[in-house]
Amino acid sequence: MAVQPNATVKTFPDVIIGVGGAGKLLIFSMLQKEWFIRELLKYTKESNERVTFVIVDTARAELSKDREALKEIEKKIDKIAKEMKVPKNVHIVLKCLIEDLHITNPYNLYDLDLLRKVKEGVARVWWLYDNEFGIDYTEGLKIYTSGFDFGTLRRRAVTKAMLYKAIAEGIVADIFQLRGKVSNVAMIVGLGGGTGSGLFIDLAKYLKDSKRDANITLFGILPSLKEDEVAKANAFVAVSELEYLMLHGEHEERLFSNVVLATIAPTEVQTTPNAWGPGRPVEFEEIFPYIFLNIYIAGNKGDLRGTPYGSFVLATAGILTYDIQGILQNQELLNTALAYLKTRIHKEREIREQFDGFLSTLQSEGLIELKDEINIFKPYLEIARNRIAEFFKTFIDNRILRIFQYDTPIQLEKAISKHVLTPRDQISTMNLNQLEEYLSSLEAAILKTEVTAPKNETDKELLELAKLELQNIRQMIYQIKKAHMVTLEPLGPELSQFTADFGGLIRDLVTLEVSPQSLKVLLTIKEYLDDLINKNEASLRKLRREFDELQEIKRQYTSQVARLISEISPSLTEYYTIFDVFNRVLPVLKELNSKIEHFVQVSNDIIVAEEEDIAEGTPEAFESEINSIVEEIKQRAESIIRQVGDNPLFSEILKDLVREVEKISEIIIEIYNQKYWCYKSRHASFVEKITGKARVYKDECENAEDRISNLLNNLGFPQYIMLHSNMGIVEGVEAINIVSTIGEIVSKELSRIGTNIEVKTLDNIRLGDLDISLEDIAKKSRDYNEFLHSVEETILRELLAYKGISTREHELKSEIDKLSVNVQKLSQLKEKIARIENNIRDIRDLIDEYSEIKRNMKSQFDKLDKALEEREQFSRKSETYKIIYDPDPTIVGVVQRMEGANLAKVFSELAGSNILQKEAEKLRNYLEELISRLTSPPYSGIIVPSKEVVEIKPPVRWEVNRVYTFINTVGVNSEVLREKIFNKNFQEELSRKLSRDLDISPMTGAGMPRVAVDYQDISGPWDIAVTLIFTGVFLEDIYGVFSRTSASIGSDPISYYASYLNKKKEGLNSEIFHHVYKLEDGWYIERKPIKIEDAILLAKETNIEKVREEMKEYVEKVSIIQEGREGGTEQ
């Protein structure tokens, strides 16, 4: 824009129109900034002119939010106007075409009544539907079946149709309420959308027609190359149409005095149809006010026009900002957050102590066991790792604490660096034991930490909180291990199946995140126990009924057995009497047997003895000895006989035995005598021979032999003591075992009696088939009555066993006892589970309190984190127009003491200090970094600011027309800022740097500086904004239109042009909606790429007619009228 040398500098146009989502948000963004409002009100006061903002959109769904935003802006402007004591000479109009035109569905845009009105004078051809020319693109309108709540969804031709509808219906003036002076107009649109991109040409035509002196500057926002193809195709057609418009007619006759393009590409934002959605290019919204103001300042300083072909203006900007306000706002958030942190730490400690008691109670009551082996689930290991990482984030890496000079983080970091050898980046790979070891080293380091220069009491307390937090983490890890060891096995297999779910609940308690789903396991266990109790009680009732039935059967059998016992009692009496007698005399019988054995032994000794051995004794002595033995036998036999009475089983045998012993004893005595006297005879002395004694000896020997013979003849056949002889010679004596002999007789007798009993039957069952031993019963009985009772019991028992009744009774008793115990156990368990539930709910209530505290704390820290995240995203090289940097902490202190502080005031306060010198140097370095960034293609929006065409001789060098550079900051002309930063040397150095970075000449051919650096005292209180305005730019050199580099014009697969070609392949039903210009005449233009070298030659050309002629080769007019109806394709 050209102005007269003496004209008043104009920083604002009369009307600022924001069209579509992008235009709307950029106007809102400007009017939400206090510094911008102050500059606006200052201008309206000094110029005594009104500034009108018109916001036009089609998204009805956003209208309520738009109105809310506008209401807040009006309040802010009113408040600032009162503070400045200036009139509010600002008017804001918000319009929604959908509401104003009463468009409810797509049919409203092609009904026959509208078609008639449009063709009566507004348009020759209705491009959506015109039967006259064979046009029907209504298929493409089906996406609006549910209406236009979200606008026209990037269909430019549809928005154009809405404007033409308003014109045809004569209500366009009501929609665009432009009161007062309308000589200078700014129009802000997003070129990739549907509303702004679809309206800007025809809206400008309407303004030109209705306000013929209107000077319109278009601000077109180029979409990111990461946008979808529709947005990029729209942008390609829009800039093509702008180029075409600027090539036809002299400058003053053009629709737009200047077309200023700015790209959001470096933000890498992908916008959504919802203007208020997550894809908002917020960062671009921050820099746009500087672009906007500086375009008007540059226009006042010189002509922004380039050549006929190189007629675009590209603008970019960046901001350096001291985050003073954010720091001050965050300090209050930090204090609140730290208060919540303290409460959270103490609350967690309370919970963990209660949990330890709870777990101990469970273990002591035998409700759980703790396994020796554990397998830590990965999520809980991650929780432990994250808690340690969170500790560092909270107490050491907290940048806000550092900005406010808290000493605790610094000292903690020093101590940990010195005493903890393990790098903390290894935490993510540590197991639980390693984490515990790492915690121990952290705790040891913290114990050695000294906070030497605390900022305040909170700073002092932070160290103690850090210690408590580590204790909590340690206790948490300990409890995680315990929780993984929990098993319900002590409760039996019925409940051990719930170990996993119950363990999950316990682990959730440990991690302080108990969900209703986790608590459900307790309800499930209780329901399961109730079900088990009910089932067991039902089974008990059934078993007890069966048991009672069995007892009745037993009573019947008992009666039958009693009757049987009465019947066989004589036999039982006989049996027991014999058995009892035998067992009573058995000891004496054994003694008798022993004496008999002695008798036999002595007898056999005499029988086999030699004569000389016999001669040592005397017949009298031996007879006395043998008679003594016989007497002992008789005594014991008589003793037994006396005990058994007349029982023939014993008395007759014993009597016979005694008789046989007496007879054999006589024989043995005579054998002794015979051997004695024969020896005497054979060995008689001489005296005995002459005295006749030898003859006596011989006679006694012979007499003894005769007596032996007689006794043997009269012996008969003894049964119990047998004497063996051969030819009258006794060879030996043998006795039977009297105990065995009598025992066998008794046994046979008892067997006979038992057999008589066994044949008896009971309920068709022989007693012999039952497992009954009368002998065993008799052995165990103390008397006959006990024997009789035991036999009765045994028969009953064996009968019941035979019938299976005993077994079933035992089974029933066992099952009843077991079920009774189970019911009791389950009931007790249910009571314990109820107590567990109460304990868990108590802990959960504490956890709920903890969670609320944590949420509040997180809310505060999230706000801090959000501010930090914004800084981090601005620091990413490929995504930021903005550099946020932290001031020296001293500056924060100065700001806190100063009212209405800003960058200039603070620097003035620090004049002469070392801090100012350091900050000035840092700021200059940041400025140079920012400017270097802004000169690169993604930020500048230009592929190359200069290029030499070597294909012709001599080579032609092309450069952008001029680069206007503005540095905006408050008090830029103050003495301190001018001296320390924005001095002449720095200004010249920046000019040279820009020339070097852009590879352009410092001066134009007219002797004017090609790169000008200017300072403006207009900005936010802590901003230093840099705006670069490039003039004389042509289409091929705009970043992303055809390419991102000059080496591949027209072949970049993500360029606007490539996107347009892809959409074109879908056919006219899609393609038509990207176009706007001349649709009302039945055609549109289509731009083809030009080699960069050819484009440069065109940009150097000053003869517009020549440029127009050459451009015919690259611009095609495509008719939308059906072939054969009218028209066609023109060149």
C-alpha cells in the first residue's frame, strides 16, 4: 500500500473482516490480547476513527461458543477503555450465514425459486444445479444431509453459493453491516477452508461495488502441508485465482491492493472442521497480530507492490518472550500444589500404616498366607518405577522450583550425584529388589543433603517431604511384594479360587487405586459363601433324614438280635464256661507241663546214664528225688481237678496222667536200682566178696531186672507219658504237651458249640456268614454277662455291617459332622469376610480422600506442566515460531516488587548490573536464533529469496523486492534497551545477517535498502517479536504450493498442487467445489506449474501485458457447462 510522504501513519484499517474458522479465530485472538486492545484504543482515540470488526462464519454448532468469546472480549475492551479513559470506538459484528440465510438443508441452495432469482441478474450460470446448461453437482451436496452445523466443510463453491443467495435475496447489506468510513479494509481468511476461502473474492467484489473507494488488503493463511488433500487443493486454487486477479487490471483496479500470505506450516498443525477443536494453530494466533500491525506500518513506509508477476507479499513472525507472567501465575499454583503434596504424602503414610495392620490381622487370623516365592506382575513393577521417576520429577526436576530459586532441588541433585552411583535412567530396567537397593542409596544421599540457602519455609520443608516420600515409596514396594505373596489357601479350596481376584484387590489397595470392580471380589466371595452355606444346610437336612431312617432300621435289628441271643444263650453259656475254665487253669496247667517235662528229663537221664555214674548216688536218695517230682505233679493235677470240678474234659485226663507218671516212676526207680547194684556187684572188693556182700549185690541187680520186666508187662498203653523199650530194655521216656493236648480238646469242644451257633439265621443270614469270633469275644470279656452282651453287640454290629447299614451310618455321621463343621466354618468365614470388607472400605475411604487430594494436587501441577509443555513444544525446531526463555531469577524478584512491570521497566531497574549485561547478551543470541529460523523456507514461506538463472546469457539474478523487518517490544526506544540491545550496531548487524541468510543484496537497484530493520514500541509486556515481510514474491516461490524446493516444481507429492491433481482425478463432482472465481459465468481457471527459472524471468518482467500474454500458456479456462449446450474450454 502506497501513502503520501506526509500522510498520517495508519496502523489499523477501518474495517477488519474475519471470514471462516481461521479468520474468526485470528480476530478473536487479537482482541483477547490486552496489549493489542490498548494499541487499538490508542489508535481510535488519536485518529478519532472507528474500527469495525466483522466476523462471518458458517458453522452454526460453534455459534454459542463464538458468542461467549465475543461477550468476554467486549467486557475486556470496556474495562481497558475505562482504565485508559478513552472512548470505546470499536464495533464488533458476529454473523453466521447459515442462520441469516435460513439455510436448513442443501436443497435451499438449488431450489427453483432461488435459481430464478440468481439468474435474473446475479449470475449467468448457477454452478450447483442449472438444467439449462446441463449442470448438476447436487450429488456432492449429500454430505450436508444433516445440515450445516459445522459449516460448509471446506467446499468453497458452496460458500460462494450462500453469498450469491444473499445477494439475490437482497439481504447481503444486512449481513455485512459496515457503518461509517470504509476506505481501508482488511480481510482475514484461511485459504484451505471452505468459508473464508470461498467468500473472499466475491465479498471483495461486493465491497468494491458498494464502497468504490475501499482499499482491501487480503490476509490469506496457507495451510500446513500435513493438512488433508481437500485443504491443500483449496489453497492451490485460491492462490491461483489471486494470481489471476492481480494480473488483470491496474493496481488500483484490482480487488485487493495487497495480498499478504502467511503459512502455519512450521506448527505442523492439522486443523479440524471445528474451529475451536484441538487442531487450532494457537501458536500462529500469537504471532499473527504482529504480522497484521506491521503490514500496515510497512505500507505506510513504502510500497509493498512488486512486479506484475511477483505481486504476493509473504509475512512471517516469531516471538521471544520472557515467561514472567507465567512464572508469577505459576508461583501461586506451585504453593497450592506443594500444600496438596504435603497433605498427600501424610495421607499416604496413614493409609500404608493402616494397610500393614490390616494385612497382619488377616495373617494372624489365618485368613491368608504369604507365599515364599513371588512373581511381580509387570504393571506393578512399572508403578514402582514410575513412583521413583515421579519423585525426581517432583523434587529435583521441577523447573518451576528452580525458576523461583528453591534450594532443595539443587542440593538434592548434588547429593544424589555424589552418593548414588547408579544412573537414574536405569530405573526403567530395574526389578523390585534393585529398586529397593536404589531407594536405599537415595535415602542415604538425602540424609546427607543440607539446604544451605532456602528460599522460604516451603523450601525448607521440601527436604523433609522428600524423605517422607521416599519412605512411602519404600513402604509401597514392600507392600507390593507382600500383596503378590497373598494366597487364600488357608481358607480351603473353596475360596482359594478367588486368590487372583482378592490378590488384585490387595494390590489395588497398595497402589491406592481401588475401583468398584476390584471391590466386587468381596461381594462375589460373600455370595459364594452364602451359596455354599445354603447348599450345605440343604445337604445336612437330607442326610439327617436318612440317618433317622437308618436308626429305625437299627432298632428293628436290635430286637431281632435280642431274640436270637435268648435262643442261643445255653450254647453261649456252655461255650463261655469251657473257655473260662481252661483259661483259669492254664497257668497251673503250664506248671504241670513243666513238672512233667522235668520228670521226663530225669527219667531219661537215668535211662542213658552209665553204671559208674549211677554208683555215685544211692537208691534211697534217687527214689526220694523221683517221688518228690511225682508228688509235685500229683499236687498240680489235683489242684486243677479241684478248680474244674467234675468237668470230664480235664479231670479224667489228669487222673490218667498221674497214674501213668506213678507207674513209669516205679520203672525208673528200678532201672536206677538195677544199674546201681549191677555196678556194685561187678566192682565188689575182695572183702565184699569173702563176706558175701558181693552176692547180695548181684541178687539185688537181678531182682531189679525182674521187677523192671514185670512192671513193663503190667504198664499197658499209656496215653500221655510213653516209655520206649526194646526187648525188655527201656530206651527212653516221652511225654505229650499236656497244655496243647487239653487245649486241642477244649478247642474242639468250643468249635462244636460255635458250629451249632453258626447255623442259626437272622433275617435270612447265617451267623456263620458274619464276621463273629466267640473266642475273641470271650478273651475280651471279664465275665459271662459281659461275654453275652458283647456277643449280642457283635452280632448286631456284624449284621448291620453285612447289610451295609453300619457303613452307611458311619458315612452319614462323617458327612453330617463334616457338613456341620463346614457350615460353622463358612459362617465364621463369612463374618470374617464382612470384617475384611469393613477394613477395606475404611482403607478405601482413606484412599478416596487421598485421591481427592491427589487430584487437586495434580490439577495444580497439570497447570504447571501445561505451561512447561508449551515451552517445550516451542523449543522443538520444526514446530515453533516462538521461543520462551526463563529470566534470571533476580528479574522475577524485581517484577514482584514493581507495579505495571514490563521488559523495558525491568531492564531500566537493572541498569548497570551484571545481570542486565548477561540478559542482553542472551536476548541478542535468541534474536539471532529466531531470525535464522524465520529465514528458512518453512517459516518464511519462500523457497528461495534469490536465485540466478544461468540458462540465458548473461545470467539473470532475481531477488525478493524488499524485506521489511520489524522488531516489536515495549519501550524499544528506551535508553537502556537502545544502548544494551537495539543499538545501531545491532541494527546493522541484523541487516547484514538477514542479507547473508537470505543471500540477497543489501540495497535495491533504486538505492533503497533491500533489507530494512525497524523497531516498533508495540507488543505484549514481555514479548520481543520479529516480523519479516517479503515483497515481490511469485507463485512458484511460495513454499508448498508446487514444491518445497526450487528443484522439483510441480513434482512434490505433498504439495498443494499434487493434492489438487489427486482431487481432480475424482472427477468434477469433487473438483468443482474447490473453485470460486468465475463459476457464475460458467467456467473456472486451472493453473499449471512453471519452471522456477521461467517464473523468475516473469517476475523480473515489468510489462504487465507481456506477462499476461506469456501466462496464457499456463492458465486454462475450464467450462462447467455441458458440452453442446454452450461454451467449452478457453485459453
